[in-house]
Amino acid sequence: MKTFFSIDIDYWNRLSDHGLVAKNLKKLSEACEKHNVKITAVTNHQQMLPLVNEFQPDQLINIDDHSDLADNTVEKLECGTWISYVKNRNKSKYKWIHRCVSEDGCCNGGSVFKGLKRVNFKPYGNKIEWAKVVNEQTDKVDFDFDKIINKEGVREVCVCMSPSYSDEHIRKSFRKWVKDHNVPFKKGRKRENNFRRISPPKVK
């Protein structure tokens, strides 16, 4: 299995231990170096989408405070819908790992989870268009990235700053990590809710 691993640092929002993000990002860099896995960083998810589409994953794992998944009626490509714009989604598995308890998991109000139990995708059927969707709710805040890369067949990693949604102390840890570990970083717009009016690419 060929896996693309997406991490949004807003996953660590609302935590009192401000050192957790730095600790996790350091471990991530070390695991990627050990396994010769490509790692990059971006400002927003719209910049990550072309990387995913070029990679054409069998599986996309997204550690994120939001699902970023809409159905195929969406017409706005933005930070909260980008998952629905992955080109080979009908042949791929999407795994969302999150800590959400009270939220519907979407930052744009159009989540397919809204009003549903988190594991219930049946009302949407083919409107999601992913071959398989896994919804993993957890209280984990400290990850074994070495194990994840090995188990899931991760070949490329991208970390997103999400400046509109991540806490300030987390963004500081992110910027320091990029500098200290020489992580290739693509700067982009900080107002992530700007959108491009376009329908998702049709699946074959």
C-alpha cells in the first residue's frame, strides 16, 4: 500500500502542554529520515492537494482537527473541502484521525458528518466517492511515527500550518521545526477560507 500522510498541526489545539507539538514534529522528522520518506511543509491544505494528486495514493491518512471532507455536490475548493478534490479517490482509502468530541469535524459547515454518528457514512453512499473512509476518533496526542510509517506504508509526508485554525504557540513550534530541521516549506496565503469555485474532478 502506498500511503500519503497529511498532518494538520491544529490537531494539537486546546492542549496545556505546549511542548507536545515540538516533540511530535521532531519525532516525525527523525522517522522520515530513518525510513527515507519525503517530508514537506505547507501553509494551507490547498497547497497540499497538488502533492497528493501527483502522488496518487492508495491511502490518504489525515491527522486533523477537521475532516476536510465534503460530498460530490461541493463547488468550493478550500481548506475544509480539499479531501473531496483528490483525483483518484474512488480507488483510494481515506483515514481521518481526530480528537473531536462535540464538533462535526468540518471547518466549513458542510461536513458529511454533520448530524450523523461519526462512523455512519451510509446516508451519503457514493456521494463521498472515496473507495473507503475510516473515521478514527482518539485521545492520543503523542504519536509513534516510526510505527505508523512502517505499518501504513507511508512514502510521503506533508505537514500543514493552518494559520486560520491552529493556536499561536503551535504555529511558533511549527516555524521553529521547519527552520531547525531544514524542512522544505511552501509559503502561502494565511486566510485559508478564500476559495476557488470549482467542482471536484470527475472520477473514472
